[in-house]
Amino acid sequence: MTFCIITHVPHVEKNGQFYAYSPYVNEMNIWLQFADKVIIVAPKSDFELNSIHASYQHATIQFVAIEKFHTLSFAALLNSIIAIPINCWRIFKAMQQANHIHLRCPGNIGLLGSCVQIAFPKKKKTAKYAGNWNPQAKQPLSYRFQKWLLNNTFLTKNMQVLVYGKWSNQSKNIKPFFTATYNESDKIAIEARKLTEPLKFIFVGTLAIGKQPLYAIQLVQLLHQKGFNVKLAIYGEGVEKEVLQSYINDTNANEFVHLEGNITKQIMQLKYQESHFLLLPSKSEGWPKVVAEAMFWGCLPVVTPVSCVPFILDYGKRGVLLNENVEENVMQIQNLCQNQQVYNEKVTAAIQWSRQFTTDVFESEIKKMM
């Protein structure tokens, strides 16, 4: 079987192997176990490899390079007028060769793939919609159009769209799904941490405005001002790094807030196991993988109620749901830090729920679709 992936994720080639963002590649390697040949249609880049990148594990890969594009400026719009038809043609030719078409959405490349797949109504297709599928969410027009097109059984045939969360009034194309990081053998016994100080908080993710790492710092600062001995370790890189470091320096938060950069999956696992809380006050998520990872190791998530997050946290029974009132949010965390029994109950519920979704179960579900 020839399996064709259409994705916006940038790739780099080194020593005959293709590398990309490791959580995406690790997931795709599970899919690729069931393919004889793989065609990857994606942007090609020249970034430096580091710990957050991984390579595909498959012997037969054909790479089709396409241009990244956007329409956020006049110059970019002119470039996209040239790039879009070329990209569509390359996507079309790749889909022609495939037995199974797999789209990675949302995004500009996923949008083109969603349109081109209409020409192949009889081919088997899947789409992984990694963003917020909530029909009521305020999103850009391109995202809303992708969701409408993938949900449309007249234009999109023979398709299973994997989405996060269960939503009403969806077509037969839509399949509630999940993602996973750990396998069955990782299920070692974990107990809730004792709420002894220092209380350890972690932030894991891209240092971007949408993830609101600054808000995470401010929450911990307010707890510090209330007399709690707290520590916040921030794991990740991004455009906001210098802004965050300047803020930490200017507010004398250096003693209890630290930017740690990117670390390996193995080290991250240890950080989850020794931390009390994960802070992720993000403005938008699909399936927040770091939340499920933290829950797996007994690190309680403190998260904004976006996308399927309320479902993941069982509306607060498996973590803390933030609102728009910073004082109320700090009070929620403060009360929990002073109640070991309630904290234990939430952590236990979080561990039990997250450990349903292992890579073994994920692989079994993928095999059914392939």
C-alpha cells in the first residue's frame, strides 16, 4: 500500500533521512508500520536538528517538496498566487499514486489537500485535525472552511476525520479520537506528590503569545506574594523567550522562575514525575498532548477550558480549569495547595483517565483504519 501524507510541518533531509518535529514524526511512524511505500508532501527546510526533531522509520520514502505560503502581507499574497497552483498540482500527482491519502490539518497545506482530495472520491482517506474542532469556536475563515469541507459528505467521500472531543451534529466523516505518548509498559505505579514546599510548577510548550507563558509566570508570582514557596520551570523555546526573560529579571522572579529551554522526552518524563502542577493557560488547543502526558505521571494540569480540555479534565474533577479572573484562578490553586485529600483525588482520577490512551491502543485503532 502506498500511503501519502499531506502536511504543513517543515522537514529537513540529512544523510538520506527526513526529520521533523518529533511528536508529529513519532505518531506518523505508527501509521507507517502498515504502509509499503510512503509519499510525504511537505515544505522542505534547512533548520538545525536538535532534541525536538526525529526521523521517519521507513525504508521506502518519496519526498515531494512544496512551498510554504501565507497571505498576511501583500508580498506574501503575490507569492501565494504562484505557490498555490504549483502546490496543488504536486499534491494532486502525489494523491494519484496513493492507495491511502492522509491529511494533516488545520493549516494552509491541509486546506489545499482538503480541496484536492475531492478529485479522489474512491480512494481511502484519513485526516488528523489537530486543532480545536469545537463548532462554536471563533476561528479564522480558512479553518472554518476546512472543517466544513471535511465534514461535508457530498464533497469529502471515503474519509475519516480524527478530531479531539465529542461534538454534536457532526457527519459520519467525523471520528472522535485521541493521541498518545506512552505505552502499556510505562504504567509504573505513581502516587500523588505530597504538598510540601517548594510547590513545583512546570510550563511545557512553545513560548508564544497564544500559549500565554507570561500568564503562567504571573499566576506563580501571585502565589509567591501570598507566602507560598513556589518554583516554576518553563520548558520550550519560542519568539517570546527574550520578553519572558526580561520580565523575570525586571520583577525579580529569578529565584523561583527559570527558563529551561527544550529537553528530551526522557528528561521531560522525569520532570512530570517530580512536579505538582502543569500550567498551560493556552488560548487555543486541539488535544493538548502535554496535559495528557502530565496526567499520566501524576502532575495535575491547570489549564484554560479550550477545545476538548473540559472533557479531558472532566470539568474540573481531574485538574483545574482556569477562567478569565486571575484572582479567582490564584484562589483555586491556593485552596488546592492547602487540601492534600482533594489534590490526591484529582491526581488519582487524572492518572486513571490518561492511562486509557497508550500508544498500544493508538496503534490498534490506526491499524483498523489502515
